Amino acid sequence: MDLETLLSYQWGAMAPEFVILGVATLLSLLDLFMSKDKDRKKLAWVGLGGIIIALIFLLGQLNDPVTIILHETYRLDSFAKAFKLIFLVGGAFVFLIAASYEPKEGLQDRGEFYYLFLTAMLGAMMMASSADLITLYVGLELLSLSSYILVGLRKKNKQSNEAALKYVINGGISTAITLFGMSYIYGLSGSTNLYEISNQLGGLLTGELQYIASIAFLMMFVGLSFKIAAVPFQMWAPDVYQGAPTPVTAFLSVISKTAGFVIILRLFVVTFIQAPGIGGQLPLIVSMQSYLAVIAGVTIIIGNTIALKQHNMKRLFAYSSIAHAGYLIVPFVAFSAFMFESIWFYLIAYLFMNLGAFALLQVMIKQSDSEDVTAFAGLYERSPWLAILMSIFILSLAGIPGTMGFIGKFNIFVGILTARPSHYMLAALMMTGTVISYFYYFKIMQQMFFRRASQVTAIKLPVGITVVVVLCALGTLLFGILPNVAMDFFYESFNFTDFFSQ
């Protein structure tokens, strides 16, 4: 590539990524040259400032037309903008949670704690704009490698070490399976560009090639199912969630999971939209609905059922996260006209209710020196407002009317019933899983309102935690009561027809 071609690209399209990259580099240099006795908590505010600047650039791009650069490997379209918004807002909240994180054994490498968050988020943002298998993989690995280190950052904690080891092993296996599926796709199409692959796969007329395309679809979905912790590939999640630092657990449950669904949507919807299934009667992505429906239904039921027996709050939220992954696969099964907006809205809801809950969980773990559900015992006596705020997040996670979580599940439920053909069994499993979840979610509320407190010391929230909890509670209630505010913003700011345009 010559200099003239390089300068001709509209690099402004990558302004949010450049900001995150620049701030991550700055934080690494500051951490390197700061003396060991300096407090590195201040670096969190530098990182937060970088995220806010990147968010400002992204908001300024909302009305821009589709921009394609770097030989059609990078796309700034409505899909990328919509999900980068989730990454940046979620990343800002995670930084506020991380700024006040102080484990019992201390955190030796706090500087790395902050800039690794940024590099992981940069990988997620790259995936949102990638239109090529290679750049998708680079973004995926940048997110994954940073996450592996973050999980094991408490070097003196055995649970953290175990979690990091399990995460690396499972992550390596999932990456290998995903790459194997991608190699089949490259062999069939002779290209790594998603839109060129789509055109090439549309011409698969022989049964043998259609069969290979189906194998590639399944292998890539299996590999990426590890990333979103869908059953039966969820075995790493409970141990990793429990062993990781609480802000990292929050990051994995929201940002990393969102990135997993971003790569699934970008990769499968674009690549296989024209590919014929075995026999050529149905598109491949439609012919795989039965397989995806089984994965979604089993994930919902198993995630919610095993959560019933959990007493460790992080493990409980891990299984809750597994169940929510099942709910998010359902729109992909329906493949209706409401797929993108229902997934986007649900992920926004999940961001608010999960990060708000993890912010309060971090405070309660520090207060009680325990991750057990009994850490919340008597919270209403000690701090009524904190109990009410936590109840808002719990009710939203359970899908109770008046919260954003209810609207998110309702949108998915309507989408699965209005699809043709309708998936009544999957809708029934969604309802069953939701009812099962009431038992373990309300177990937390039982501790807060109907159990005596083991201690009566006042609970003080750090400034960052207070901001996260208040904003998340307001978002959960506002968009639960007035969901049209969020949906109007979606329809006015994003036009997902450009997702399919080359």
C-alpha cells in the first residue's frame, strides 16, 4: 500500500478506536515510569476520560453515511455504531467500578488493570466494524488475550489463578474450533471478505459443498458458543466469574458477552444469508434454526436450574449470565425483522441491570469479606436505599414488569411468536426459565428484607460506585416504563439496512 492510498482513507471513521488505543498506550507508559509508591488509582480517571472522549466522537458519527476503508475490511455502519455505543457506555461504568476496587490481598499491578480493560474493549470495537475474517479474528484475540490476563491479575489468589488457567484452556479450544470453521469458509469462497464470501456461498449448487458449508457454520458457532457461555460450552464461566476480580467479572458478563453476540451477528448473518442449506431448499441460516433452538432452550433451562443451588453470588450471576445468553440466542433463531433491535435493546438492559448489581456486590463483598448470598442479609435495615436499588436490578434481571429487563424479554418473546414458522416450544421454555429464575433472584431479596443483619456498620459508597448504581437504576426504570425512548433513538440513529449493503 503506497502513501497516497494510505492518506486517502477516511481515518476519522476510526476516531473512537484511535482514542482508546492512544489512552491505553498513555496509561501503559505512565504505569511504566511512575514510581512504585505512587497511587495508580488516578490512572482510572485518565482511562475514563479517554472513554468519554471516544464516546463523544462516536455520537458525532451517528448521522454519518456508511464508511468503508482498508480494502473493505473496516465498516462504520449502523451495526458498528449501535454496538460500539454499548461497549463505550459499559466500559465507562466498569472503569468507575474498578477505580474503587480493593481486594483483601491488595492489587499489585493496578496500572495493568486499567489499560488491559482498554485493549480488551478495543478488540470488541474492532469486531463491531470488521468485515473480514482476519480482522474479526484479530479483534477477537485482542479481547480474549487481555481478558485472560485480567482474570488472573490477583496473582496471590488461588481461585484467580485457577480461573485464569481454565479460561485460557477453554478460550484456546474455542479459538481453534472457530478458526477451523473459518478455514472451510475460505476454502469454499477463496476470500476472507465477509461480503465476497456471501456472494460466493450463494452459488453453492452441489450437495457436497453445501454439506461442507453446514459443517463450517456449526464449527464456528460451537467455537463462539464458548465465548458467550452457551450450554454445553459454559463450563468455564462459573469458575472464571468466581475467581476473577469483581470489575473483571462485570466486564466479562457485559462487554465480553456483547462482543460475542456482535461477532456472531456480523459473521453468520452476512456470510450465510445467501448460502443454500443442504438440499438447497432453504437458506443455510434458516435450515440451522432447529439446532440453534435446541442450544437456546437448553441454555435457558440449565442456566436457571443450576443457579438455584448457588450460594456464592458470583457463581449465581455466572449461571444467570448463561441463562441470559440463551435468551439472546432466541432472536437469532427467529431471524425476524425485529432481530437487531430486540438484541440491542436486551443488551442495553443487561448492561444497566448487571453492572448496577455488580457495583453493589463489590461493596457488599468488601463490607462482609464474603461472596456468599448472606452478605446481603439485613441490607434493608442497614441501608434502605441500597436495598431498594439492588431490588430494582434483581427485578429487572427476573423480568418483572416496570423494568427494562421485562421489556427486553417481551420483545424477544413477541419476535419468536411472530416469526414464520413460530417457535412455540422455545417461547414456552423462555417462560419456564423466567419462572425458575424467580426463585434464586428472590432469594437475594429475601436476604435483604427478611433476614437479620450480622453487623450494623454503615455502608458508604465510593463516588464511582454511586454514579454507576444511580445511573443504572435510572436507566433500568426509565426504559422499563418508557421503552419507546430507547427504541425511538434506535430507529432515528441507526438504519440496519446498510448492514447488508456492500
